[in-house]
Amino acid sequence: MYRTETIKSLLDATLLVSKVIMQEMQLQIFVERYNNFYYYEALDGHEADEIQQKVLDEFKTAIQLHEKVQTKVIDQLYLANNSREQFIKAGRIDDLEAMRRLSQIAKEFNIEYVIKNLRE
């Protein structure tokens, strides 16, 4: 059961990443639907028992993709326009940089290959 649910969650979240980089979804909608997926699903394994950890290990590439999406994009993204320069100076990123990073991560992990593997 855990394996099936994990695959579905990973596939759904990976498809969201694919949609936003293909400009089929606005970034703000992506962020709302992505909903801190990596943390919410505890994909770092901190809540996993031995069987669950094996499942996480099996889908390591997809999980690493989402770890990067979470830590390099979502965690650093600032979408509001107020004080934009101050937030960028503080290490936050804007929507253009977020899209650039998402595209780079998708390419680095060959997102289409990840999606294909999750569907098998």
C-alpha cells in the first residue's frame, strides 16, 4: 500500500513540475498545488520504517528531484512584489529565477525519464 501511494504522490508532484516548466501552469498555482510536497510527504525518510525506507530508496532519483525543487526553488521563492529587492538581497529568488531553476532541475534529472519510470 505504501509503495502504491508513494508512486502516485511522486508521479502527481513530478507532473506538476513538468506542467509548470512547459508553461501549462502558472508558477503561483504550481506553488499552491505543490504544497511543500517534499516536506509534507517526509521524503527525507525521517518518519519511515524499514519497509518504507526501501520504497524511498527505490525511487531515490525522483525523490532527489523533489528535494531540489523544494530546497532550491520553493523554499527560496518570493512571489510578492513588495520589497522585492530586499528579499533578493536576503537570498530569496523571484519568479523568473524560480522558473530557470525548475527547468534546470528537470533537465538534470531527465524529468520525462522519471515520469516514465513512475508510470511503469
